[in-house]
Amino acid sequence: MGADKKFRWFIIHVFTGQEKIICKYLAEQKKKKKMDALIDQIVVPERMIKVRDKKGDIKKREKRLYPGYILIHAAEDDAVTRLIAESPKVMGFLGKKAAQPISEEEAEKILGLMETVEEVNDTRFLEGQTIRIIDGPFTDFNGSIKELNREKERLIVMVTVFGRSTPVELSYNQVELI
């Protein structure tokens, strides 16, 4: 059926937060439709992070490297393209018109990153601290942290825009301490 086809790595664009559900769905469809010769692996790119809280305790959890994307190691085949196109909560392959495979080097880099462990000091940001925004539409604005969501690594920052204090939601990597 496709045993002679070469597997390539592709990126699939999916609804953010649904990566594991879609990965499980695709694995079930692979079995149900007997597509083992066409699909080798389906991977949610994530790595382990160790978070040290205020008490000094370390908690381990997984963090998605690329929210909204999953990797698939599959053959370039119409059946695979059809499966992805017909799957719920899947926007399609990453690519212009047709599925564009990524290079083996890119895939190895992502897979290698998944094997690393990141240690995060959870007390890096505190309410009331002044920060500078380093990414996004408010780049180079200063503001103060109003609220923290440590689970999602998000901040509510009060920024002055046109003389009015405006709340802006940002991720940890979009800001730096002043």
C-alpha cells in the first residue's frame, strides 16, 4: 500500500490547547484505517520543566514548545493528506498550498529540544514589579504587574496608552524585569 514510501517530518497546525487530544485522535485513526505503512509517529513537541516555587519546592510539568502545532512523521500520500484535512480541530499542514516537509535537521533539533529539561524560578515575577515589554505590539512599553497566572505563565500588566492605564495580557517571555 505505501511500504516503499519515504517518511518525512511535517508540521500540522491545530487548535491551541488541543494538541494532545488531536494527537490521540490521529493515532486512533491511524490504527482504525490501517495506515501504519503511511504514518510512523505523531508527536506533540513539549519538554519537561522544573518549577521552583516560593517555598523552594520543585515541581515537574510538561510545557509545549510550539502551542498549536504537532509533528507527524509520515509518507507524502493522499491518504495522509485526507486524514489531516478531515480531522476535527486541525487547520491543516504548515505550508503554502500543499504540505511542506521540514528538513531532517530541523526535526532533529525539535526532537532534541524535547529531551532537555528547563528549570524555571517561579519567583522571578511578583505583583507590583515594573517590567519592560520586549515582544508584541507593545514592545518597549513599561508597565507594572497587576496579576500573575503561574500555571499558564501569563501576566496582566498595566500599561499607559494615550494617558490611560490599560491591562495587557502577556506571556513570561514577552517581558523583562527593569
